[in-house]
Amino acid sequence: MKIGILGGGQLGRMLLQAAANYTVDTYVLENDPNCPSAHLCHNFIKGDITDFDAVYQFGKNLDAITIEIESVNVDALEKLQSEGVKVYPHPSAIRIIKNKITQKQFYKDNGIPSSEFVITESKEDLLNHLSFLPAVHKIGEGGYDGKGVQIINNEFDLDKAFSAASVLEKKVTIKKEIALIVAMNDKGETAIFPASEMMVNPALNLLDYQISPALIPEKVLWVVEAVAIKLVKALSSPGLFAVEMFIDQNDEVWVNETAPRVHNSGHHTIEANYCSQYDMLWRIMLQYPLGNTEPILPAAIVNIIGEEGFSGNAVYEGLEEVLKTDNAFVHLYGKLTTKPGRKMGHVTIMHKDYQDLTHKANKIKNTLKVKAN
Ligand SMILES: Nc1ncnc2c1ncn2[C@@H]1O[C@H](COP(=O)(O)OP(=O)(O)OP(=O)(O)O)[C@@H](O)[C@H]1O
Ligand SMILES: [Mg+2]
């Protein structure tokens, strides 16, 4: 089979690593010929994933196509689907998710718990919704890595609001932030990975590390899994979906957002689960049985992020020490240059004991630094 991936970032790279176990001819469309995926696929095509013609030409001779980022040309994917190319996930699902306004409306229409919201078109619009505060303002399209999100606690924060079409949603008092990956094949069979928990550094509001399986009471877990399955069934599309959720102070569950693709919250599944999220997506696209999502050991993911104050050719400080750690698996994404905040890689650590796991994750976080020469 000939299968294409739109986007050539690290998610595509890890997807391609998993493809090497199967008989599949891989294609990548991406503008940057030195992107993390460029040298791992069989066929690299330089082009713009948001451009109709580029996506259509790329896809028209393929058997199936998937995405590693959702800002793609959905019109072209729809045309390809109508001409018989299999698209994972369906363009209809990408279209709903791609815009935070249609995504929130979808949750509302399908009885998926997600915090109450209003739609705003301009900064001034927020003046009509002061009673809605504290809230979170999210730009409809074009936001990524938290850049399209502003917390509006009170009227003094209003200048942080977006002037484009956006969602203003009630701020949830978060106890835990989790993510769950759900896989669905063409027959509608589903498999669900154990939830991952995001450990956030409250001082910096940065994602510090993730652990999986998340430590949540069984009763809450039932709700979390039921909501995630209901959501994916409502999207009624095969593929892999990462559902980000909040658990609030009363143990109520709220969907934050969904990613219709392999996800950073599932990196650890490469080593820590019998079937990884990447392997799972190939199984779906190649029409093989779904894999076993069970964890082998609890795991933590530490992101390797470009250090503040360093830009240029990347140098990894502390790498040897991390590589000496038992059950620590280093993944560098093949990006030659670093800049502050750039995701350069991750480390997965596995340990049966959660306290040791947390301790090791913190140690790795403080040891491994991306600088530049
Ligand atoms: N309704 C909410 N109440 C409280 N906090 C929120 C709410 N919505 C978002 N946040 C916080 O803001 C973060 C980023 O929001 P969101 O996931 O929607 O944005 P994003 O741009 O997709 O970011 P990322 O790419 O990091 O996932 C969340 O992980 C959460 O910590
Ligand atoms: Mg998010």
C-alpha cells in the first residue's frame, strides 16, 4: 500500500519509525526538506499542506492518507475521499476539530461535557460577556502550543483577548489535566489507551512532564473513558484521536479539546505499552487487527525543550548521564537548530513505582539541557 502523511514534524517521524515494521510505501508532504520526517520516508514531496493543489496532487495516487497536524487543506482531502482515497481521520472530523468554534459546538450538540461557551468576533464583544468571567479565550483557527489561548480572569485582562472569531469558555477549576488516546478502525471497533496525566509547573504554567497511567479514582476513570468513546463514536470516523480533558475539584469531567491524530501525550506508548499509538494507526490504515494498549510499566515523558537564551546549532548537555539511567529512552527529533521553547525531543522513563518515576523525571528534566554553539 502507498500511504501518505501530511506534515513532516516529529509526530510524523515517530509514525514513520513504526511503519518500518510493515510492508508499506510511505510518502510525506511538507515544505521544509530538512524536517524531522524528511529522511525516514520512502518518498518526500516538498509542498504546502494548506494548499489545495499540493494536497490533491500528493494524494491522488495514494491508497490512504493521514495527518500529523490539523492545519491542512480539508477541501482537497474531501475531494480525494470522494475519489476513493481512504482518509484517516475523515475530512469531516478534521473540519469539526480544526476550528475551536465548530469543535465546541459539536460537543454541545452531542452531549459531550465541555465547559459552557459563547462565540466572540472582536475584543469589544467581550464587554457583553463580563458576567461570563473568569473565562478562557481561544482563537477559532490558527492557535497552536497554547499561543491561541488567553485566560481572562476579569475586565483588566480584556486587552489580552483576540480580535478574530473565537470561543470564550468558562474557566474550569482544574484538579487534573489528562489526555486519552482512542483508536477506531474502519469496522467501528475501538481501543483505548490508558489516560496520561499532565504535570504542570504552576509557577511557569509550563507542561513539566507527563505520567501514564494517570492516577485517578476508578469511578472517575469510567466516566473519562465513556466520554472519550462517546466523542469518537460521534465523530464517526476511523483513525486515532487524543482527547484532552479536565477533572475539576468535584471530580467532574470536561473535554478541553480533541486532536484527530497521533499526539504528544502518547509518546511513551513506544516503549511503555504493548502497542504504541503509532503502531496502532498503521494497523488501522493497513486493515490489521487493533493492538493491545495495556501498559508494560508506568511511564513518564519529559520534553526536551530549547533552553531560554540559546539559538543556533543544537548541543545536548547532560545527554550521557541521561543515557546511563536505567529504562530511560531518549528521542531526538533531528532538528539541527534550537531556539527557546522549541520541542527538540523527549525522554521516556519507565518504573513500576510512581515515586521513583517522578523523581527520575525531575532529575532528567534538570540534567538534560538544549543549548547552542
Ligand atoms: N476552560 C478552561 N479552564 C481552565 N483552563 C483552561 C481551559 N481551557 C484551556 N485551559 C488551559 O490552557 C491550556 C491550553 O489550552 P488548549 O489545550 O485549548 O490550547 P492549545 O492551543 O491547543 O494548546 P496545546 O497545543 O498546548 O494543547 C490547557 O492545557 C489548560 O491548562
Ligand atoms: Mg491542548
